[in-house]
Amino acid sequence: METLSKLLQPIQKKTDDTGNKVTVVGVGQVGMAAVFAMLTQGVTSNIALVDVSAEKVKGEMLDLQHGSAFMRNAKISASTDYAVSAGSKICIVTAGVRQREGETRLDLVQRNTDVLKMIIPQLLKHSPDTILMIASNPVDILTFVTWKLSGLPKQRVIGSGTNLDSARFRYLLSERLGIAPTSCHGYIIGEHGDTSVPVWSGVNIAGVRLSDLNKDIGSACDTENWKVVHEKVVQSAYEVIKLKGYTSWAIGLSLAQLARAILTNAHSVHPGEHGIEDEAFLSLPCVLGTCGVYDIVRQPLTDNELQQLRKSAKVMAQVQAGIKF
Ligand SMILES: NC(=O)C1=CN([C@@H]2O[C@H](COP(=O)(O)OP(=O)(O)OC[C@H]3O[C@@H](n4cnc5c(N)ncnc54)[C@H](O)[C@@H]3O)[C@@H](O)[C@H]2O)C=CC1
Ligand SMILES: CC(=O)C(=O)O
């Protein structure tokens, strides 16, 4: 008798199905930060990695598997073959090129559209019921591209959008107010990045709106110059890219939070990408759960905030018009 048979008396065949499988396509800085956050936070116990580089994807898989005993018994698989992604509840796409110093996110659009053309049909072939979550940049436009390529209903195509910008905003508010980021409530909506819109009218601490204390907050005539907080949010990625070459930890944590909301059917509200009009995807506060986006919160906006959101949508539409599908 072999050792295994001496140890175990089989009662039934084991299944690998955990019901919470997540595939991450692109095992670069963003993909691996998201994977590490999801595994260490116990967001999923079943991760599949896919990348074009066979060596890199195998190396990342082995390195994580060697850490298994420090985590929560997750199954970690990897391949260049999309069959490894079969049965995923969520597929997160972080593959493609990133900005070099001096480039904007919009500069990446056609190169990363071409990458998505290869990836999306493969993901859907193996996981037809999946929710697609896009992080590759320019994320708003690539979420629109994914929606077009996939033919899925909008509620199942989600971009990480301004979830990251909002987290940066809350951190910077916390620094100025001396209050924890989790207790500083505020949303950035619209484009992830350069034309993002800070909803100053709703920023609050324990329900106390800062705009009731300073009616000019965030505007050009605000003598306390709070608008610099949003300016810093917009500059954040450029600053980090200049310093370390890429951004990774914050977006990894942001993706893990969105994945958790879906896998736990949390009905929690996140500024995620959604098709606000037929031809543009921009971030608005969305209620997320196991079926994807359930609702969009009807956030009251000032005329100025609405005008900025429309400007964001216009920029998106202009860039989208030039994409070759
Ligand atoms: N939405 C957000 O808030 C953020 C988005 N990003 C974006 O995420 C993307 C990835 O950034 P990084 O991880 O830093 O880049 P990276 O260069 O470190 O990794 C990209 C990975 O994609 C893989 N890849 C390329 N083409 C592929 C294909 N056709 N199929 C499968 N894998 C493929 C590469 O082999 C590489 O491993 C960029 O577009 C970047 O701009 C980055 C930070 C924040
Ligand atoms: C690169 C990028 O999109 C970010 O860190 O915001």
C-alpha cells in the first residue's frame, strides 16, 4: 500500500470548486499587488494567474505557493493558457502597457485596446458567467472597450475607476483634518485621473458637511485653498511613477476591496465604473454585489460638479471615437 493510501481512506472524490475563484490577467506590478492583497485578506481562496510570459507567470505562482502555509490555504494556479481561468466568478484584467514618465493614461489607449481584443474572448470562453473587472489604463475607456468586445450587460463589466482616486482623496483629507481616512467620507467621480471630479458638496465627517462650514470649499475663490487636495489626487500617479516607476499597492488594495464586495454580495457602495450614458463609462457611486452593479446612487451634484462630469464624458467620447476595434 502506498503512503497516501495508508494515510487516507477515500470517502468521495475531492472537488477544487471554492465558489469564489478569481482570475487575474497580467502578473505585473498591479496584478501581483491585487493578488497579494486578495490572498492575505482572504478575499478569495482560489486564484488563477494568466500572462503572456510563461516564465514570469510560473515564477509568480511558485513564489506565492511557497507562502501558502502563511496564508489561508488558497489554491493558486497559473498558465499562459486561459483554460486555467475556467469557472471564475471575477476576472480582473491588469494586462498591458503602463505610462512611462511624461505619458498620460490616454496615451495608452490603442495599445491596450489591442491587448483586450486578445484577452476578453478567451476569458468569456472559459467563464461565460463571470464579472469582468478592468484596471488597465485608460481604465474608463478600456471598460467601455471591454463592454463592447464582450457583449455582456453593463452591470457585469466594471472598471476600478475612481475607487483609487477617492481613496487618495480621503487619505489627503485625513492628513489635513487629523482624522482617520476611514472616517473621512468623500467621493471622486468621473474619469480616473486628469479630469476627475471631486464632489466637495458631499464631503463630510460624521455627517457634518464641510461645504456647510465653508461654502466656497474646493472652488477657486476658497481662501483656505482646499482645491489643492484634489490637485494632489490628480498628481498622485504622476508623482509615484516619477519616484518608483509605477503605482501598485494602492490599486492592488482597491481591486481587492471591489472583489470582496462582489464575492460577499456586500451591497456596499464604491465609486466604480459604470455606463452612465450609452457611449461613455465613468465612475459613479455604485452598489456592488454578486451580480455586479445593482444600483447607481443618485448623488446630488452642484451645477459646477455636473458641468465637470459632462466635461469628463466629452473627453472620453473624443478619445473613444479614435479607437480601432
Ligand atoms: N486603474 C488604475 O487605477 C491603475 C491602472 N494601472 C494600469 O494597469 C496596467 C498594468 O500596469 P503594471 O502592472 O504596472 O504593468 P506591468 O508592465 O508591470 O505588467 C503588465 C503585465 O501584462 C502582461 N501582458 C501584456 N500583454 C498581455 C496579454 N496580451 N495577455 C496577458 N498578459 C499580458 C505583461 O507580460 C506584464 O506581466 C497599466 O495599463 C497601468 O497603467 C496602473 C495603476 C493604477
Ligand atoms: C497609474 C494610475 O492610473 C494610478 O496610479 O492612478
